[in-house]
Amino acid sequence: MTKTDIWQQHIKSWQESGLTQTAFCEQQNVKLHTFQYWRKRLSSQSEQAGVFVPVTVSRSAPARLVLGPHVAIELPCESLPDVLLALRDRGLLHASA
């Protein structure tokens, strides 16, 4: 279980508890500022999930996925949708301005 999974569960438990953030954090022995950081981080990730646009993929050439200034992945086009979904699900894919 990743940190993201753990914090998603904390936030879900808080929402279901009916407690204030302060009371929930005291009950769970979690620092309030850490809880608020993860709540904001996960909230902004879920807002960014709607940023994707449909893409038509041609199988005639490989796809090059640039992940940063020093990281790129080249793969068959038919693998691109699965890779993008896996990266998004792990919180590694973010929209840029």
C-alpha cells in the first residue's frame, strides 16, 4: 500500500466519521498539518483528472512519453493508453500549465 493509498483511506475515514479535522486527527494520532497537506494534494490530483483529452493513436510509429527533463519512455503506440492510466493511478501524471 502506497502513502497515497494510506492517505486516501484516512481522508475517506474522516469524511465518513462526521468529526472535525482536528478531532479526527487527535483520535487517529495524525498531525493536523500533515492531514491537511495530503487532503489538498489528493484534492488537486482529482481535479486534474478531468484534464485529459481524447487522443487518436496511430500504430505506425512508436510513442515517446516525456516524464521530465531527463526521463522519456519510448513504447509501442498500442501500449500508451495503459501506461498513461497506470501513471495517473499512481499519482505520477500531472497536467502542466
